[in-house]
Amino acid sequence: MSWTDQSGDDADVLQLRFDAAESPLTDGWRPENVLVEAMLTEGFPLDSRVTPRKAGRSRVSIVESEHRAHRLIACFDKNLDPAVPDTLGLTDTDVLVCLDTALDDAAKLRLAERCNLKTI
């Protein structure tokens, strides 16, 4: 939902608008479509190898290409399992893309120390 200015002084209506604008994803979004967008944004060609995998309780997609020196790891689950970094052996060159709401602030800090974290 795109943001439009709010008129009036009803705090409840404003809070509902903030909540609705929290995610840039549109209703009915699909993980495979967001993955393609993340791949292109991160410079991965469409013919990259995409390997689906479980990492703890999370479903991830590991994207690799001979044209990129690092991996793109994407998880669009509602919660990112804390086991993901160790299970996948994340390095400081890997890019991890996940939902912003899947992590609390402490988890974001820990992950940012291990990899290149990007949230949606």
C-alpha cells in the first residue's frame, strides 16, 4: 500500500494506516516472484542455480551463479529460524534477504555481523 497524507486527528485511524504501510509487499504476493526481484536487484542472472533448502524450521532458497562471487540466500517465512546462519555457513560476502518482520532488532544486528543482510 502506498502512503497518502492523513487528515484528521484520530490516532486509531493513523495507527491502522501505519500498520497497513508496514510491508512494501502487495496483497497476494508470492515468494517465487519476490525471489526473482531480489535476484535481479542483487545482480544475479535469471539462469542462476536456485536450490530450495530447509534450514532449521525455515525454508530458504540459495541462489548461486558463476557470474557472482557470493551467494544470495532468501527466506520469506514469517519468522527466520535462528539456526539459519550456522546451518548455511553464512559468510560476510553472502547476501541474506528476508522479511523485516521476520527478525527482531537483536537478530538483525547479529545477522548483519555475519552477512550482508537486506530486509523487505
